[in-house]
Amino acid sequence: MIKIWLVIAGIAGGVVLTSLAPALIGTLRSQVAMLPGMSWFMGEPIQASAARDAERHDHHHDEAAIKLSDRQIAAAGIEVEQAKAGVLSRRRFVPGLVTPSGDRIARVAVRLLGTVVELRKRLGDAVERNEVVAVIESREVADAKSEYLATRLTDELQQTLFARATSLWQGKVMTENDYLRARTTAQDARVKFDSARQKLFTLGLSEEQIAALPNQPAASLRRQEVRSPISGRVAERRVDLGALVGREGQESELYVVVDLSELWIDLAVAPADLPAIREGQEITVVVGTSHERAPAQIIFISPLLDRDTRAARVVASLANPDHAFRPGSFVTAEIALSQDHADVVVPKAALQTIKGERVAFVRNERGFEARQVATGREDDRAIEIVSGLFAGEAIAISNTFVLKAELGKAEAEHQH
């Protein structure tokens, strides 16, 4: 009877141990693992799991890595720059026409009747300011110069006589009537002299030319030198040698001189864009096929709209020191309508789309790493990076399609 009870008790104890064994074993393993020197008890499965995770990470990193040497990068034409803060601009592209600056065109003309006896400049010749470009022979100018010289001598004489009369009158040697007659005569001589001088100014003579007349030979009085008022180049020649100019008192043009060191860009801007532009604003001018770029500045915005095009005339000033731009050329003006600052901005060419995600290629020691990025605002050239890239990191900005192709080849090799 006692044996039977012992057997029953043993069976019951075994059932209890069997049901509690998993929990007890788990508790025992966790406590043993915490004891010093017992890490080997749990080490093998933990190391195996970590190794599998590291293997998966390395496999993913290898898939995103593109191994290229510096020589291969240079040969592929891949440019590298740092991602940095920048400005995103909303631009409007407006066609324009290059014209000479209205402030740098001079029409060399004469205001007297005469004959052209010298033309010293040809089309395209360079001209300096105040340089003689033509010589006119004219009876009118000879008469005007002669009158000036005669009245000059008369004025000098009468002023001398009046000074003497003043001295005599003050010494009570001359009567007051004689003194007054001397004063009137001197004043009349001065008026005639000033009138003759002003006539020479009207004919186009300068202060220096008038001052030099008393020392010139009489034969040169009929000749009148014509000078250019500005420096530039001869764009047009309007007369021929021996031509009669100044008929019926009309002004006659001899040359048109243009200074091309500064040009105007005529633009037609839509009314909707006018509130976003202002005088003094910087714009960029792009030449048609050559894509040459140059800065310009808006100097005039017309308050009136064209009746036919319903656009406003906008004029920009373009510096042209090397004469790279020519009047009559068609250009495109880039006008920034708005500007937004962003912490990280990269060129659009720096990004590629891979499996539906935007990817940038970050430079590292082995080559490049394809990194997924999140984008934000953009303009026609650049795009904002919201996450995935920091300012200062070096990235590929050109020929990134080569890196995309290399990445595809690397993934294909891993799959095989």
C-alpha cells in the first residue's frame, strides 16, 4: 500500500515538473547569463544573431556603395561640390532685343552752310572724344569769325578808352557828358563782341577754338573742324566728300558715332509680372545659341502698356566692355520674381530617381554612396533637400546618370 502511494506521488511530481520546466529553464538561463564569467552560456546564439544583422547591413551598404577611383571619377566627368544653403528663385524668361544705349549715341552734325572738304573717318573706325572727324569750308563761318575778330579789337579799344575817361573824369579833367559818351561807346562795343562770340557757339565752335582764332592765319578762317562729342565707333557716314551741307539753315548729319561699351536690352513684360520687378533689379541675359550669360540691371519700367501686345516696355542696362554683344541680337532675360532661402540646396542634376525614390550620391573614400533624400521646394535649376543630406557633405552634381548605371550593375551582381 505504501509503494502504491509513492508511485502515485512520483507520477504527480513528474507532471508538475513537466509543466513548469520551460518557465524555470528560461529564468535559469537569464540569471546565469548575468553572472560574471558565464556569458559563454548565452554567447553563441547572441553572436549568431548579431552576425546575421551585420551581414544584412553590410549587404545593404554594398548595394548602395559605388566603388570608383579618383581617376575613374575624373574620366566620367563627374563634378563634386558641397551641399550648402542657397536661394530658390521663381524666374520668368522674357525675350529681348539688344539695342545701343540711348545715352551713348552721338550724331555728328553741322549747323552752317558749307562744303565737306575732309572726311577723316570711315565706317567702323574708332573715334575719341573731341577728335576731329571732318572739315567744312563755309563763307558763313568765315564771316562769323571775321566779325568776331573785328568786334574783339573794337571792344578792347573801347574798354581802354573808357578806363582812361574814367580816370580823367575822376580827376575833374573831363566833363561828365564826355565821360558818359565814352561809357556808352564801351558798353556798345562789349555787346557787339558778345553777340559775335555767341554766334560762333551757335555754329558749333568750342571755347578753345574761339580762343585760338586770333592766332590762326586768315586762310583758315573759312575752314571749320567738326569734332566727335563722344568716344566710340563710326556706325554710319551720312555724307560724301564735296557734298554741300546745311542747306536752308537745316542741320546736316555727317556721322553717327556709337559707344558699344554699354547696351540696352529692350524687354516686353506681361502686366502680371510687373509688381514683382523694380528699377535697379539685377537680371541675367542669355544669348541664344551660345548660351553666354551676363548680368544686367533694370533701369526703366514703362508706366504704359503697349496697345497691341498689352505688355510693358522694360529696359535693362548691360555692360559690354569686350563688345561680345551686338545691337540687333535677340537674347533671353531671366528675371527673378521671388526668392526663398533654404538650408540645403543642390542642383537638380545631382539627383536621380531610383525605384521611385530621389537619391543623391555622397562622396566617400571608396567612391560614392547612394543616399535616399526627401526634397522640398525647387526652381528651374536647384532643389531643396529636407532630409537625408546635410550642408557641407560632398555630392556629385553632374553626370549622375553614370553613377545610377553603376549602382544598377552592382545590384545585379549581388543578386547573382
